[in-house]
Amino acid sequence: MAQQQDTKHLATLRTYWRENKAFPSLAKVADLLGMSSTGSAFELVGRMEAAGYLSRTSGRLAPGPSFFAYPVLGTVRAGLPQPASQDGAFDHISVEDLLIREPNKTAMCHVRGDSMRDAGLLDGDVVVVETHSLAEPGDIVVAAVDGELTVKTLRRDASGFYLEPANPAFEVIRPRTDLEILGLVVGSFRTFKHRR
């Protein structure tokens, strides 16, 4: 029962963080969660710190490493349905941990167009780009070619480096003057319409 209540309190704290990007004082945490005393809030915070959901920075509450982790319901087939797992044990994944390898070298770019369709990058996707990383032929990169940005696969032949699309309707791009690799694409994501 306590674990179920803690899960409910965690949801409330996540909503508060999303709206305010900060946590309230301990007294306000107690008020926010409908607790009768700051002692109860203190105990809850202790449990959440132990579980990795909360931490303290300069005496103030802050998100812990598991605060933004979400349950994994399992593996789901895109083909024929499969029986649901009966064990009830869920792993947790943080989207940041999944997509961000080097936080200080990471940038995001919106994909426009369908020249990388066959690589799974669609119009409207967001690519996660690791800047200042060594790119090799075969890597998908964000590049400035002759002063214009694009996302393509880096290739090399006897004539030098060039950029290859992942859609046969598009031609390779060979730089006329310069080619600068801005970053290595290390992941991507997309959102779908949903009701609020």
C-alpha cells in the first residue's frame, strides 16, 4: 500500500516539476501531497532518495537519476500479437539515458524531407546529434555542405568524401567547395498525435 501511495506521490512531483522546473520546500511538498506534517514528507523524500527518484543539491530537492525513468511494459511485436508477460516485473528506462551518451556534446535537429526515409529518418523526426565526434564513412551525420545543412550518410571514394541519401529518388551530394561534419547522428525519435 505504501509503495502504491509513493508511486502516486511521485506522479504528483513529476507533474509539479514539469510545470515549475523546481521543487517546493518540504512544508509545501507536504501540502502538495496532502500530508498532515512535514515529518511525513521528510520520510517520503528519504524513501524516494533511497530509490533514486530524488536527490539533494545544496540542501534543496532535485530530480534523482531515476526521476525521469519510465516503466518498460516489455517487448511488443509489430507483427502478430504475443501473450502478455505475466510476471508483473517492469524495468525502467530513462529517455535521456537511452539517447544521450555525451550531454555536453549533444544537440538536436529536426528532420525535413524524405531523403533519409530508407534509414528510418522521416520528415518531422528529431535526430540526436553528438557534436565534435569523429565520423567515419558509413555513419549518418549532420553536415554543412557548401554552406547548407543536411543529414546524410557519410561516404568516401577515390574522389573524396561525399554524402549519400537513403532514398533512391535523391542523388548523392558532392561538395563543390567545402564539407564540414557538424555531428554524428546517434539516435532519433518522433512523436505521434495524442489527445490531451
